[in-house]
Amino acid sequence: MKLGLLGIDDRIAAVVAAAPAAGDTVVIGCDLPDSRPLDGSVAANMPRDPSWEPLLDPQVCDAVLVGVDGWNDARADGVRALVQAGRALLLSHPLVLSMLWAYELDMIHGDSGARLIPFLPDRLHPFIRRLQEQIEAGLAGAGPLGAVETITMERRMVDRSRDAVLRAVAVDADLVRVLAGDPSRLSTLGAADADAAWNTLAVGFSGPTQVPVRWQVVRGDQPGLRITVVQAQGSCAVDIPDDPPDRTGRDNRLPWTWSGEYTETEAFDRGAVMLEELHRVRQATPIPPAAWSDAARAIELAETVPRSLARGRAIDLHQEEFSELGTFRGTMASLGCGLVLAALLVLVLATLVGGIAREAGWAWGEQIAGIWPWVVLSVLSLFLALQVLPLLISAGAAPPAEGPPDQRPRRE
């Protein structure tokens, strides 16, 4: 498979490093930051282009890898264009900590049939599947360690700045959703000083399983995540190290560790796993690979953290499917409220102008004040007529294309 690069970062570099062993080739690099040299797995004579336009041509490459280093508006426009063109993309996560941008891509790819794969490989590790089975057994009352009491996640970080912490939340929130379900409430606990709050930030999630999840930032020289499931008669834990950011091969990745009744270690090549997912068309796995809607939801959870921290209270999270129809309905609802307020304002002004015109004998003033009901009626009639627009569009839309599941557009 021929791969194209649109930017690069540590995650995408891991995929690039795994490409030769899978028989893949990186054929072009676009918008690559000059400050970051590429490793030896990429040919030194690889064509480069400062823009993203060459990646639109399916003859150039079969799939595009999107990195976050040096992110700018031009690259964001390029990602939108590639999604609209229906290309296959493997995107580093999170690219942008913006819920609106993430759901915009979700709506575009729902129409174009583009294949969007967020870089969220940790949910595919066997240890995560084992944790999920243990939690499900505990909730059903059949687990050997009894009922599940709580799930704790300790994120070890060297850089505990605001941006780094929110990016870590966006990554780990996907594991929260895999293990405990989609959260319905989020709360935060941090220092009173806004700048110092991020160093020891704690985030609480509660969801449909009623098992509380506590995620917390801790200082650590070896970055990583430790997930502990505390049960009535014991506990088990998984330690997930972050791979070294300067890796140039696949031999220095750090192993995962399972701790419980016994201890077990297992290596995990995130780049190779995501490259395999890029090859996959449809594959039955115990835990389905992350779709772009999962990445968008994780970004939404991370974007909620600063609001909860600023308000000092828990925030209820609402499940909402973002679509063009939903956006249209929301816009019409807001516009309808605005029109009602505008009609009241016109009524007051017209009455005032009409009264002054009659006292002053201004015939033109009385005429202007007298036509306001027709103006309001015309605007409201046009607004009501717009409500049938979605019905007309859906009636004239083409039926879904028939064909194999991997060849027809679908929402992931």
C-alpha cells in the first residue's frame, strides 16, 4: 500500500516505522515541519510538497497519515478536503481540541464515505479486553473478586501544562468509554489557582454502569497510564507505558504489565496495530476499533474539563447525534426565537412611530407604521416555508448505493 504523509508526529512516526515490515511504502510527504527530521524508514529521496493538494489524487497514494506537529489552518483545510474527497485517512489523536471541528469532520465523512481512523490503538490490547471482561463479570455478580467498586486511572506526565493534560484526557477518555461506558456526568477537582490546577488535576466520570471512574494527573519520569480496577475482594491493574518519542524502530517499545493474581508482560506496537487497521476492510474483533465518532466524543469530554474546573461543579453530558439535519433544526430554533423578539420590537417601534406621526400630521409616517403587520407576516411566512426544506431535500436525495459494505458510504 502506498502511503502519503500530511504532517507528522510521534504517533504517525510509529506507523511510518512499521510500514516496511508490512510491505507498505511512504511515497510523498506534504506539509512536513522542517524542525523534525524523518527516520531511516522513509526514503531520503521521497518527494515533498508544502501543500496538501497532491494527496487528493488516489493515484498518488492509497491512504493518508495525518500528524499534528506544526498544525495550522491550511492543514485543517486540507483534512476537510481529503474527507470530502472520500479518501482513507489515519489521523493522529487529538488533532485539534475542538468539539465543533471534530463533529464537522464526522458529518462530512458521513456524506462522503471517507474512511477515518483515529489513532486510538490501546483499546485493542488484550489486557484491555481482559479488564473489560473482569468488569462485566463483576457487574453481573459472577466475578472471582466480587463487585466492582471503582476504576482509577493515574496518568504519569512530565509536561503537566494545560494543553498537555487536555490532550491526555482526550486520549484516555476513549479507555474510560470502553471500560465503563459513555459518561453521563463529568466533574473535576483541582487547586484553586487556575495555573496550578493542571499539575494535580483529577477528573471523575460516571456513566451507565454506575461504576465511578477517577482519572488523575501525577508526576512521573516515565510517562504512561496505570488503570486499576478495585473490587470487593481484590484488585487488578494494567500499566501502559508511553513509547519513547524518539523511536526509530520497533525494538525499543516498552511492554505493558498486568498485575493481579499473577503478573504478565506483553509488548505492543501501536504503529503496527494501526497500520493493520488501515489495511482492514471489515474484521470481527472483541473490541471494535475506534471510529471517528469515538474520537470526537473523547475530544468533547476533554473540552468539557476546563468548563467544569472553572465552574467548580459537575457537568451533565448529553448524548446528541450531530448531523446536518440536527444542525438545521438547531439553527431554525435559534432563528425562530430571534424572529419573535424582533417582531415584538417592530410592534413597539411601529406603535411609537405611528402615534408620533398622527400627532405631528406626518402622512408618510402613518403609512410606514401601518404596513408593519404585513412585513412581520411575510418574514414569518418565509420562516415557516423553510421548515419543509429538509423534507424536499430528503425526498429528492438518491437512495443509498448498493454494493459490498466496504465499498459503499457508511457512518462509522
